[in-house]
Amino acid sequence: MALDLETLKNELNPEQFRAVTTTDGAILIIAGAGSGKTRVITFRIAHMLDKGIPQSQILALTFTNKAAKEMETRIKELTQRKLQNLTVSTFHAFGVQVLRADIEKLGWRENFSIYDETDRVALIKECGQELKFSPEAMDIYKIGNIISNIKTGRKDWDSTNQMYRPLYECYQEGLKLYNAVDFDDLIILPIKLFKENPEVLARYRDRYKYIMVDEFQDTSHQQYELMHLLADKNVAVVGDDDQSIYSWRGADYQNIVNFEKDFDVQEIRLEQNYRSTETILEAANGVISHNTNRKDKKLWSGNGGGKPIEIFMPENETDEAEFIAESILGIAIEEKRKYDDFGVLMRANTQSRFIEEAFLMNNIPYTMSGGTSFFERKEIKDIISYLRVISNHDDDINLLRIINTPRRGLGRAAIQTMNDAAEENGCTLWEAIHFLLESPTSKASDNLKDDLQSFVSIIEENRTKLLSGRNLAQKIRQFVDDIGYKDHLITEFSKSEKAARFKMKNIESLINSIEIWENDPDNMNPNLFNYLNRITIAERDNGNEEENKGKVNLMTIHASKGLEFPVVFIAGAEEGLIPHARSVEENDGNVEEERRLFYVAITRARDKLIISACRKRRHMQMVAETEPSRFLDEIPANLVEYHEPKEITPEETHDMLSDLLSNLKAKL
């Protein structure tokens, strides 16, 4: 598409046109829910390219791989160009890119590992054991938060956390010893690199003349600082303070205020909503208008009035779940909707059990967001751990995971001997193994030396193969055979051949995905290091979308951000759930973020919104009376009707089952 000004005027509304064509200076684009934000960003970048701005000078930053991929795909479709020098990236992936080039200046080696949550927890536990912390003091969730808060500057050391300072220092030393970084480091370390090495910062500022940031209200102080260091004057940020719902992970919508202080800003507001009916938008406006600390805006729709918002007040969570299931069946029949037209949103994961049981009882297929990631399955984690150790010998966490998987005689006593040698010599476990094999003062028995040498040979021989040339997937497939992993699974699951086969099938899926990745023509450098960093920074929103077609979407409100569904259920609209009791307590009674969360939930709905609030709910083995959420009273009364589930006749049930059977036969 040729993007001359006349074409842009025809494709965009006046505010969108202004946001797309204003390319110089600092721009704040306030983009309300469903206002065509992604469309504006993609058209803006395409317009810049059309004006002759080199693609290498543009940096677009967002928060999830899914959003980055969608943005990049849409720009390529719009411009019909390959755009191999355009940088569309998550903040964390951009951090990896910066560190990959210059991390040696901070004392790490180039081929560092990125620790995911599992690796991070293992290192925290290792430090706790080393420092002889009592089991009672080892609240891993709490310690993980303390480490992250201290590292990112959200909290300081004080009397409440001082006891964990030695553990924090041990954790930081461990990361460097193992040549690893955690997710916080992917933002913190580039900032440190830029501040300590002005010539490196100058290189990036010279390259990226135009910067865009999506979902700006979700940026943390550190992400804002990184953007501020890089940006000269041509910087556009897109966001909506009404959708800022991530303060618990460091996001601060006050960065919008900081941006206005730090730059000479033009503000453009996108208030026309293309997603929802006028009724749904009036409800959302009615709720969010009760927040005081916000930019005043009012979403409007050209989609017509729409159906009233329905509120149902079941007796308890069992009745609520049955109501949701029956309503989905009824609406699916009456309005001829597919199951993936439905989104069921909850404030807390704990609400899902009753809803899942009702779906199972009613044969409703569903997908639950936030389940176990493919890459967290044990068999996948084992193979990935081997690849990590092959690429980075000093990665102790992953070395310990696979040194005796499959079993090769290296049990607890052997690992203790290795740990002792590592401690005595102040080195990594890999270096300790070589010490035990080669040093005259080695305490290793001949049997232990044989077993260690066997392990070292596996790693060294495959390092040469896997780090050279192409055909990475083929080499990994051969490697899995060489280590006897299939025999290991058959032994481990001797009572269930089906389970062993399923796990081998998962490994084959992994290898197939590597094959697809390395053969992608846009993948300029398909080596093992890049593959491992790619899967580590992959967000949990990368589920298999094909698999999830035709299923009801069950998820938390946080997980629903950025999504939309024709029909939305909000379950558990009660005091204590939304607003959540913990959030109210931690914020001294301030419920503004919880109200923003409810606003996000409402604005996921396109055509129909149904809200349920139980009269009673089980809590800590007790059944307690509940009150409807205060946010329900903030929806204008003329938009609401109280609702009973639609009764389904036997004939309708028969028709629906017939349709389901027809669909199943078509798939088989």
C-alpha cells in the first residue's frame, strides 16, 4: 500500500492521522482501550519508512513477544518489505542484544546464560543452604521479591529485610560466577553499561534516531530510564493510564508525568473505540471516572447502543460456575457462536477450579491461560539444560540438573565432592570436575573419575558438533539418542509406556520447533546461543494459538490485557476479590489500581458482558457471606439488568451435541 497523505486520511480517523504523521519531536499518544493503538503504531512506522527514514534508525519497544511479533508482521504486510534492519523488540530482548555486544565491559563473558524462574529459585536455595538459613527463613517467594526490589531500586535495605542481605550478595556473586544474568539484569545491566561507558551509549544514540514505546503505562522506572538514556528528541510513547495494572511488578504510570517533564511533549488522544458497543463503553467510563489521578478522557463508539450488561448473583461458587457454563451453552446455541468467542475472566487463579469442573461436566472445551509452559516440562527442561551446559560450561544450575540424568553413577556423594572442590578452589562446578580429574590432590576415587570423565566427554564432544555449522535440530536429535534419553524415560516410567511415549513426543516437538526456527529465512544467525536466549526471554503468552481455537478462554484479568472477545464473563465481582483484599490492605485502602483492573475487564467485551457476584464464598475452609463489589454500583444503573441463565431445552441440547459430533468427525 502506498502511504501518501490522501491514503492515510482515508484509512485513519483525524486523531489517528495526526499520531501517524507527527514523526518529529516528543509525542505522547493516549490510546484508550480498543482505539486502534496497534494500527496507529504500524502505520506510523510504515509512514516513516515511506518518508525515507532508514529502517535501521527506528527502535520500537513493547512488552511481550506476541505484541512485538504482531507489530513486526503487520508492518511487513503493510509495506511489503522484508525490513531485516528494523528493530521491533521487547525491552528484555533489546537488553539481551545490548549485553550480547558489550557485557565483557561489566565483567561477564560473552556467552552468558539467562536464568529463568526455575534457575533463579535453585540459586536462591543454594545460597540459603550455603549460608545455613533455617527452613523457616527460606520463604522463596518473599526472598525472590526482596532480591528483585533491591536490585531494581524499588526498596532499600531496612530492619525488615536486613537479614537477607548476605543471601542477596551470595545470589549476585553466584550469577557472576556462573556467567549468568536474571530477568531484572536485562534492564539493569544495559543502564549500568551505558552510564559507565559513554562511548557505548553514543553508539546506540547515533543509530536509533526514532524511538517508539508501546504500552507506556506499564514501563518501570528502569525501563523509563533506559528509554530516556537512548532517546534524543524523536520519541513517541503510546499508552493509557487507565490500563496501568502492573504496579506489583514495578510498572508506574507516573512515567507519563515524568515524560512530560523530561521532554517538550505534544499530546494526542485516541478516544474512538472500534471494539465495544456504546453500552459497554459507557459502563467502563462510569467506573473509571471514579479514579482521581488520571488523564480525563471518554471513550466513544460508532458500534451502536448494544445489549444491557447482565448481572447475576448466584448463591455460591458452584452455582456461579454452573451459571457460566449453562449461559455459554445457551448463548452458543441462540447466537450461533463458537466457543472461542467467549472469555471468562477472574481476579485470582484460585477461582478457576469450580469453573473448570463445570466446563468438564458440561463437555465445554476450554483453555486456561498461565498453565505449565511447554518449556517447563521436565523432559524439555532436561534437554534444554544439556544445551545450556554445552553452550556455557559455567552454568552450575543446569549442570546439576543433568549430571546424573540419565543416571550415570553421579549421585549425592559425587555432587558433594564436586561442591567441596568448587568451594576450596573458588571456582565453578565444571572447573571443579577438571580439578578432580587432573589434580594430584584430588579426593575423587577411580570410579568417580571414570564417571566424571564420561560426563565431560559427552559435553565436550557435543559442544564441537552443536556450536559449528547448520543443521542444529538434526544434531540435537542425534544427541538425544547418544545420551540414551529414551531408555531413561522407559526406565523411569516402567509402569506406563504411554507416559514415556508422550514425553518422547514432546522432545520431538521441541526438535521440530528448532528446525522451523533455524530454517526461517528471516533468521540471520541460527546458532545455539541465540536459540537458548530466544526461548528464555519468550513470555508466557506464546501458547499454541492453533490448539486453542474452538475453546472457551478462561484466564485472569491480568492475562486478558490486550485481548478481546465477543462475549465476556467477569466472575467473582465481590469485595475481597475485586477490589482484592490484599491490594486494599497494601495500598492503605486505595483501590484505584483495582478499579483500573475492573475497567480492563469490562473493555475486553465486544458485544455482550455478563458479571457474576456470589452471595457466599468458601474462604479458608469456612463459608462466608460476601458483598457485591463496590465497582458494580459505579456502572450507571440504566445500563444494567439482573439476569437468570437461559434454560436449554432437550431439543437444543441434542442439536448442540450433534454439531459437536460433526465437528469431531470433520477433524478426524
